[in-house]
Amino acid sequence: MNYTENKCLISPHIDRIPRFSKPLKLGVLASGKGSNFKALVAASRNSYLDADISLLVVNNPECEAIRRAEELNISCTCLDHRNFSSRELYEIELLKILKPFALEGLVMAGWMRIVTSTLIEEYPNRIINIHPSLLPSFKGAHSINQAIRAGVKITGCTVHLVRADIDSGPILIQASIPILETDTKKSLLARIQVEEHKILPLGVAIAGKYWRELRVE
């Protein structure tokens, strides 16, 4: 396949997004601008994704995602990780916030925190992350700079289930785009985010189908 600047490849190809008679009940975790959070809410409100996004939790009191939640009229709680001496203690408090919402799953949409078994074991196979690379390449932070420095010609983004190892876990869906000779970190990030907004709702729906198939009615 020949790529152009505006051409991407999404895999697996999905002709029809999975539908749910009862919307998926989701919470979102974010640390930054919240663009993926906004895209996910938009997908749910325009009936593309059958989901009820009832809660946003952020760990950064200055992040733009808080303003987006206010604009979208979605409950938002800020739990600053700097107030806790360990990741485990932080997640114990986070679970106190999450549990009353009876969530089916969590979406880490730009959540810049490594999660531990404390959170994962409460939501086994029910935590979704989106990462700006074609995993398993370029895990962890600074993945866009890693891709540019490595000289690869294609990168993209990945939606996957969360495991204890960083940016591991089963891959749900990926989108690939070319790295242009003129790309900077800023320009490449902008083009990757366009694809993130496309595949995150799809990845959530794929995971949701799995959750519903496992659930005993």
C-alpha cells in the first residue's frame, strides 16, 4: 500500500462497530489536554458508540481535561498523585472514587501514570489504554521522539488492554501513518492524534463486546 500524508491504515478493518442495547458504562482517566476524552464523549453522544461516560478522573490539577469535562457536563474528580507516597496508595484512593459508579471499564486516555496490580486486579481485562506508537515498538514515554530518532518510516497508535508491564497487553486495534521527512514531534503528534480519535471508540467497542460475552445475565 502506498501512503500519503492524509492516508492511514486501520487494522483490523471493521465494517460495523459492535452495538449494545444497554450502553457500556465507562470511566475515563486523563492527565493532559483531554482530546481523546472529548472524542470518546462525542462518539457516545452522536450514537456512534453505545457508551455512557459518567466520570473523568485526572491526576493533574492544571490539566485542560478538567475544562473539557466542565464543558461536557461530566463529573470530574482531581486526585493529585503528588499527595501520595506510593502508586498503590494512590490507586486505593482512586478505587474509592471509581467504585460507586459501577463501571464496566476504564479508559486511559492520555493517563500519564504507570498502573499497578492494585487497580488492574479490580478491573481485570477492563482497562483500555491508547498509546502513540505501533506497539510493541516504542513503549513508554517519548514514543514519538523514539520513532523519529529510530528513522522508521511508519508509526501510528494502538488501543490495547492494560497489563502490569508498561504498554503491553492484548492489542485491540491499531492505525498506522507515514512519518514524513518534514515531520517534527509536534506535527507527527497532531497527525497521530487524528487517528487516535478514530480508533479509540472502535477499541472500546471491541473490548465491550468481549465484556458482554463474558457477563452472566
